[in-house]
Amino acid sequence: MEYRIEHDSMGEVKVPADKYWAAQTERSHENFLIGVGIETMPREITHAFGILKKAAAMANHALRPDRMTDEKLSAITKACDEVISGSLNDHFPLVVWQTGSGTQSNMNTNEVIANRGNEIAGKKLLHPNDDVNMSQSSNDTFPTAMHISAVLAVEDRVLPAIDELVKTFRRLEEEHEGIVKSGRTHLQDATPIKFSQEISGWRTSLERDREMLVSALPYLKTLALGGTAVGTGLNAPKGFAEEVAKAVSELTGKDFVTAENKFHALTSKDEIVFAHGALKALAADMMKIANDVRWLASGPRDGLGEITIPENEPGSSIMPGKVNPTQCEQVTMVAVQVMGNDTAVGMAASQGNFELNVFMPVCAYNFLQSARLLAESIISFNKNCAVGIRANREKMHHNLHNSLMLVTALNPYIGYENAAKTAKKAFHDNISLKEACVELGFLTAERFDEVFHPEQMV
């Protein structure tokens, strides 16, 4: 491999000749050989850095045109556009497990944009610190990248995925209207419910999760940029924070604003914790929905068997013909991962000291993984399972009329205690509720038929 010599404040460093990164990135690349190739800084963060560096250059050009000249702005803008597009991803090698402020990732971005910008300009025009990092600090750029990437992940990936599954559930409600089945509580038979009502519970859970995620977005749309090192805004021109937020909004099409208190913005990650709590709520509901579906589809002969779901692949290497609810299982595994991530996000957010939180990379990594996994999981579940859910009407009818909890309909006529005796006798003697009720002398057969209508109990 060919190398070139780069230098920073600590001296000279050999850097691969075909890479745009420079000395500080290379030092981090060598010093943090932890999770290499597996736990690279999320590409959503790289993308967000491209946006914020372009926005910062635009703001500096407006406020410091003598330092951020037209020529420098043009070179930075073109390089940032390549970062945003992902075409320079190979030049961002750093892992999550680095300094807790994300300094190396900020410098990685500065060095790549400077070197690529110089290549575009055809001369040594840009310095990574003096130009690309002008009016900024790692301490305010990394939390800004976190918020930008979080907003894009939630608005552009998670919410659309929820909307598609909600749409599917609405269709299933309409298609299964009027089908009455046995309800279940504590995994035991309960009073009847319409299948459409059961599905509406799934749908409304997702709609509520969506509302909670949306409620978190205004907090995520506040940006730390402009606070520089400790929140005072040292070395940033007056109005820089507002100009940057305006530029980020223009570049993303989202309504970002500058954080009112930069001391809070640098040290507290409460917005990320709050938003991830909504992601955890979504994961919890998806766990519940997936479990409901696989219970209802269990069988095909010895389980509940009240619904059928698509058969996507063989389920066993030894049992011919076995098919498993694999989409439900991927959902439940993703849910567990998100719940674990929530613990990591909360712990990371609690570890700020004085003017800076230094657990930001792990916080960002877990948040973005949760958003990515949930979005992809929900899309897969919808496409490969939910759209194909069908009621087994015969099995639902059989289970409904075999349920002892239908005895609840008799409470107004024979009282709670007599109804309980009826249910216990029916179960003990393996006879119908009608037979038990008549044998106990609580109602005549004719009167039983008059008052006992399971389909009307919903």
C-alpha cells in the first residue's frame, strides 16, 4: 500500500495515499481497533455531518465572507454533497468506540471535506480546522449530527413504515368485520370479541406510538451548533447558530431551530432519551402484535389455528412440511434489541459531566440502530406476513361456542355464583353450558335459548 505523510499538532503520520482522511483520523483508526468493520460510526451520522458542514459553510459565508470566500464555499459545498450522497463512505473508517465527544468523527469529516475540496479546487485551498471546522467544535457538531440523523431516521423511515402497517390493519378490519371469536385474557378464555375489534387494538397501538414519536420531534429539531466548546459560542460569530439552523432546514426540508440554551444542548441528551422511549414503546407494541399473530396462527392442527398467515419458507431441517411464523420471530428479536438499546441510551445520557456528555457515539449508535431495525422490521412484517392474514372462520366459530366464558351472558338471569357453578359443571362433566344450566335447574332449555346469543356479546 502506498502512503503519504500528513501532520497535525502532534507531528507526522503515514496515511493511505488513496484516502481523503488525514492525520487525526489515522491516529483514531490506529488507536481504536475495537469493532472494526462491524461497529463503524453509523452512516446516518456521516450523512448528517455532510449536511451540517455544508450548512456551517453557508452560515460562515454569510457572516464572515472575508474568511469563507466564494471559492472556499464552492469547494466545501461540492465535497459536502459527495459526503451527503454516500459516495465518500469508504473515507469514513472510524468506529463507534472512540472519544465520547465524537471528536475523531468530526475531524474525519473535516479532513475528508478539506482534502476532497482541495482536489476539486485543484490547489491547497482548504484547511480542515480553519475552514471546514470554522466557528465549530466537536462538542457542538456531534450532538447536532445526532439530532439531524435522528430526525431523518424517524420522519423518513420509521413513520412511513408505521403508516403502511396501519393501512394494512385498516384493510383487515374491513375485510373481517362481523366475524366473532373468543376473546382471551391471561391466556385463558374470555368473553367474545369481533376479530375486527382485535385488529383495531393493534392498529390503534401503532397510531399512538406514531403520535408519541411525532411529539418527540420538536425536541430533536433543536440544534447545539453555535455552542462551540462549552456552550458559550467562543469563536463563532454573532448570529451563526441561527444561520446554521436555517441552512440545515433548507438542506433537509425539516424545521430545525437553534437550541435556546447551548449549555444544556452540549451536556444533556434528554431529547434522545425521550425519543428513544417512543421507539421502545413501538417495539413493545410490535412485540405484542407479533406474539398475538403467532399465537392465533399456531397449529396448524394442535394450536389455536384461528388465523392463517403466509407460508414463506420451510421451517425445519428434520420435520417435513413444517412452516414457522418467521416474520413474527424477527419482529420479537428486533423488539428485544431495541429494549436493550434503550437501556444503553439512558445510561449514556446519564453520564454527562459538567459541560459535556462524553457518551455520545454509543448513544447515537443505539438510537439509529433502533430506528433502522424497527423501520425495516415493520416493513418486512407487513409485506411478508400482515398483508396475508386471513381468518379461519370455522375454527373461530368452534372455539367461540366451546368457550365456557360465554356463561357471562347468563349473569343477569341466574346471578354470578350460579353462572360460575354452571361453567364448572360444564367443564367437569365435559358437557355444554346449556346442558349444565338445565341440569342444575337454573333455566329451562327454552329460556336458555332465548337469552344466550354469543354473537351479541361484542
